[in-house]
Amino acid sequence: MKKFTKILSRRLAKDHDGNHSKHAHKRPTTSSTLYEAPCFHQLSSSRLIYGSGRQPTRGPPPSSSRLDADQSPELTCATCAGINFPTLLDWRPGRPRPWINLSHVLEHEGEPGCPYCAFFRAMLGGDAAAAAAAAPEAGQETAKFAPYLRIRLAFERLGVREKHVLGGAVLIEVMARNKSLPWGYVVKAADEEGASVDGYLGSEGDEVGIRGRTVTPILDPGLVKTWVRFCEEHHQETLQCGGTRSLPEGLRLIDVKDWRLVSVEDLGTEQPEYITLSYADAEGHKPEQEDDSLPEDTPPLITDAIELTKALGYQYLWIDRYCHLTLPSDTRRRQLDLMNDIFAQSSLTLVVAAGGGGLGDGIPGVSVPRDPQLSLKTETGLFVTSLLRPDLEVASSAWASEARSYQEGRLSRRRLVLTPSQAYFQCGTLHCHESLSTPLGLSAEVGLNLGRVFPETGAGTRPEHLKNHIRAYMGKQHGARPEDRLDAFRGILAHYKTRKDLAVDNFLGLPLFHPDAFSTERVVSQTDRLAAALGWLPTCTTLPPQKAASSSPLLLLDRDRCFPSWTWLPWRPPPGQATNNPSHHHHHHHHAFHLGLMDSSHPGGGGVCAPPKMEISVGFGDDVLSWEIDGDAIGRRREEVIRFLRVRSYVFTLRVRREGGIVSLAGDADLGPAPHGAIIAWFRAAAGMDEAGEGSVPDGEYELTGVLVSGRNWRAPGGEKDVTVLICRRDPWRSSDISTTQTKNANAEENTDKKKEDEEAKGQKQEAGRQDPGKLVRLGALTLSYNDFTVVDDDETAVMEGVDLGSGGGGGERGDVHVALREIDIY
């Protein structure tokens, strides 16, 4: 885009100059900076017209993103004239749909004089010419790239049925080398200005279809009102868009007319209409608030949000920075669990998916002009680009990477997403683009998908959706306050806890499914619910077909963790394995989140329960309470004082030996190749070992503890049984045996005194290990299949007979694993 703007600047405009000063936004003296205005044809790049200053000023446009081929037909090159683009772009049913080779638009050494060549060259991107002229790679006859144009119909690309009235809508596809559409489709506008909202309303007699729209530098509030009004009038009976709840006690809002904080209780109305703001704030500082008046030096992003709220016709705005963070600590804590109500009850949530995550950036379309939209004027009409798909554009924003904003987008019933290129609206039923107009009623009816940003179900409608939220949330950035990880997810947890059907409670973020959700005839205890949650896995282990499945080393434990290791809160996927796409709700990822043996179709997972004789207690700083008996007392304690779980269950011991860069399993417990490989990978990751074998943990033998936490068919006769095993290590690492490799290979004439010194040092190290063995923390979890669980010695020991040691198919080698009933503390 920068290259294209520069080219057009030389051709279409003279140089201009502007001086801009950097300063914070002061409180505006006018009523609003937004207005319902006609479109601007000459769309200017915000990078050029307002420089680095925060306050944009509109000066003479240095460039234009609209090319007018109709005004200067003599500039059209012979190739483009032969193609006859005006007729081709205005395609009608019954005409052929040819593939048009666009290689000629890349052959210009300098700036294309032909408006069609300039338009399509800009669509292909600045690297397209270089790619087309690249030398062939070894083994290839040619590296020539032939971009092309195709006429597509909506049913081929947008999920619309072929027979539907929108199925035949025309989309022009310009395909780049990497098969991407950085500028979207080329779509004909409904009129010469491309600014009408009539295409959304679908007035009787109008030609029904998908039409392009001109995206102006400044957002037209009338367009947003059209979207919101349609939802309010047609979706009030739906689960996602309708319904009312009581607002949280002590809720405060900003009165945008007076720039003051007000309490809802003082407004004299039970359900005031208000807007919520969701934005990225990398700093996350609590503002200094002396009274109920907003400060004079309000950050630009906040100022723009207030002005947009007024322009949309609302009086009240909720911003966490002023309405929540400044509350007394006890009130603030109570409202954390009510974030689902705050966002679900708001009339609209403004999502600022632009900028680098600071409050110093204004909002695109309010005080910051949007990036220019490519368009082409021909004798047959105006053709505009639909721009980058909103889900892709939002996924690359700082907003999408922040943990704090995750729940805000999903809990809202209506969202207005403001990106550098355009505005996007999504409620629980439909989604709309500023660059494309479709009849709103038909859009919801046919399930049109133009790049949906949020899941259709919002925060989810089924209990098992919660694990998908946990999976996505684990990969988000938490800024400088990792202790806020639970607080920024409480709204999602509360959403499932307050469900009328099969409510899902939680314990420090671990989902506790409703007893009725367990597919079993036996009584489900509180221990069963927590035991099933403790077996969470970062990868799917649904059985069958994979029986001896294990979780892969995709998660890392935070070094300075603020939460116990047995919950998912202190774990993160390695860099590059997380996704920021808000619409990824049920899609495949590098990492996932599953509750051990709890299958995806039914949370109960076919009778999953705790092992025989299992007991769990919760350890606080000064007390230990029984999970089964003292549930009410535990619920009254503050979560941040939870230190460990005291678990009485069957356990076994594994030993891992490290010698240089080689890590292997030692000891009697044989779990098979797949679990062994996973445990070794976990060890290497936790020990900070790189590919060369270097790491922070010295050579030696390290003891691991396997804890049986949940399973099915424990003592049922016959049939295969499954168990989830928690693998724990000591923190800090404690070696029980210094590597003996050097001792075995030592020279027979080694000095005797040196041997004595080594033995003394070894003895001292072992004695220190006995005095301070370290705390048990989670290393990973895996599932195993076996034939029988046989208890001996008055339930103090047992044998898992016929453990599948093969690849999980059930027909391979099997062995026994001996376990003993012990009480351990897991931190």
C-alpha cells in the first residue's frame, strides 16, 4: 500500500506540507467530532495527512485510492482495452466466466499509466512484480507467476445456497501468488457514490444482492445506527441478542454529556442504556481519580470513545479504567464475577482493534482517518474492494492478543469493531461490513459468512464449550500482572456458573461439571467432580481409537507462577503456538484443552470418577480443609491464599536419568513408548534443555511421581478400563543420584583422596535432598488403558493389570503397574 500511495502521489497530486504537534487530547469544546456526512471520493492515507501527531487535520489530499478510468480512457493500455474491463467487471448471468491473466500489469518498469494496470497491480501487492521476475529455483522450469482474475458467485465463496437470492451475487476475485486476497473481493457499488445504506435495508423494488460500499475516512454514525436498530427490532426474542438481567450493585458509568462518573442507583431507571468499551492497554495502569469528574488530559482513545458514544445517541459509557479500576477493592472484586452481566447488558460494545495497544492512539474513523480503500470508476459503474477479511485483520491486532479483552468480545451481545480499514458489526445473529452491503434480513437467514470475527454462539451455549475458551485464553498475553489471569477470565466462568441447565462451577479456573452432566448411575461426589478436572490435558485423548495417548509438550509452566501447578492458569503454550483469531471456537489448533477422559459429546465421559479411596483437601497458608466436607468454608476463602492440594490416592514412582544431552526413563514402571516419550519431552522442556542438550538441570537421576486422579470402570468385571495419571516432579529439581557414567569410566589409578571427596560431596547433596526434597508440582498428564484394577493388602496397594504398552491399538504388548495408596501435597 505504501508503494502504491507513493506512485499515485507523484502522478495525481502535488507535494504538501503540514506541521503537527504531539499533545494529549483535551476535552473537546464542540458537541461531537462525528457527523452523518456525505462520502469523500479522494481517500487519503492517514500516514501521509496527519503524520505522527495525535490530532488529525484534513489537508489537500496527497494521493487518491480511487482510479477513474472513465475520465481518461486514452490512458488505458492496449491489453486492458482488449480485455474490456468495464464489461467484464459488470458481469451478468448468461455470460462466460473466463480466467483473465493479469501478468501484463506486473511488466511495467515504473509507474503504470493505465488506470486498470495501476488498480490490479496495487491489489496484487508491492512484491508481486519481484515474484514474477524471480529466477527459477533448482528443479523448476520457471518461477514465473501468473496472477489472474476470476468471476465468482457468492454460493461458491460465502456459504450461501446456490438457489438463494444472494447465491448469484457477483464477486471479482484477484488471486495473488500466495492465494491470498489482501484487498478482498472487487464488488460493484449500488450507486456512483457507494455511500447508501439502502442496501442493508432491502427496500421493496430494489435489486437484491451484495453491493460494495465506499469506506470514508471518518465513520458515518448513521450506518452504525442502522445496524443496531435492525438488531433491536428483529432479534429481541433470540437468546444471544435479547433478554435483560439486573445490573451489578455499585455499577458506575460515564455520563458523556457531563464527563462525570455516575452510579446506576442514582439514575432513577432500572435498565439504563449504555455502551461498553473494549480496548488493548499494554500499560494497564490504574488512573489517578480524585473525584467523579474525568481528568482534563483524557487519553485520545478514551476521548474518541466518548465522542463516538454521543454521536451514536447514547448518554452512558462503561470503561474499566474509570468505572471499575477506581472502585474500592471489595466492590471491584464482587464486580469481577459479574463482568458477564456488564457486557451482556450493554446496548453495544466498542471494540478498538487498532493501534499498538496504547491509549495514546485515537480510534480509526473517529479522530484517525482510516486507511484508503482501493476503488475503480469505469463507464459501467463504481467498483470497490471489500478489504481484508475482518477476522484476519482483527486477529493481527494488539486487542486480539490481550487476555483482558478475550471475555469482553464474547460476552457482548452486540459489537462494533473498529479497525484501521473499516467498521464491522456483529450481534448474535448477523454480521455486517462497512465495505459491503447485503439486506440484513437475508444475511441472517442464509448464514452468510464474510469473515465472522466472533463465534456465533458468543460465550457458548453448552457446558463443554468452556474448555474451548480455556484453550484459546491460555495463549493470550497477560501484560505485567500475571496475577490477573483469573480475574480477566471470571466473566466467562460466571457465564457458565449461572446457566439454568447443567451449570458449570469452577475451582481456581478448573471446570466442575454439574453432577447431572456425568453419564453414570452412581452418585457423583464433589471429589469426582474435582478429580475429573485435575486430569486436564493440552491435547485430545478421547478413547478410542488412541488408547495409550499422552499430552504432548506444548505447555510451559511459568517460572514466577502466581497459581498452583495443578490448575491450567500458570501454563502457556510456547511462542508461536497460540492463535489470536477470536472466531476460532471449535477449530483445530497447535494446542487444545481437554478434560482427560471427559469426551466432547458428553461432559460426563461415560462414568468418569475418582479412584477408590481417593480424598482431596485444600491447603491454605494456615489451614487444610476437606474438599468433600468443608466445601462452604473453602468457598468463603480468598482464592489467592490457596497453596496446595493434599491428595490421597494410588501413586507410583518413575525415575528419569539425564546424562549430558541424553534423557531416559529408569525404574520398574513401564508405561510404553508413547507415554515414555511424552515424559522425556516434558522433562526436557521443564529443565530448559535445548536441542544441543544444554539446560539448567545438572546430570543425575530424578524421581517423578505418577498420581491416579480419575478413571472409569475401576472395579467393573471385564472390559478395558481407562485412567488419567498426573505426572509430578520436585520443584526445585532434586537429584537422587549423581550420574555414575564418569565413575564407571574412571581411570583405575584415580587418586583415592579425590574419590573420597566426591563421595563426601555426593553424600552431602543426598542429605540436603532428604532434608528439603522440594515441592511436588505438575509436570504433565497422560491417559492409559488397562484390563483390571486389583486391590491387595487392605486397599493399601493395587495393581493395574494389562496396561497397554503398545501404540494404543489394544492388540500389542501389555504389562502391570504396581501402585500404592499415599498422601501427597501438590503445589
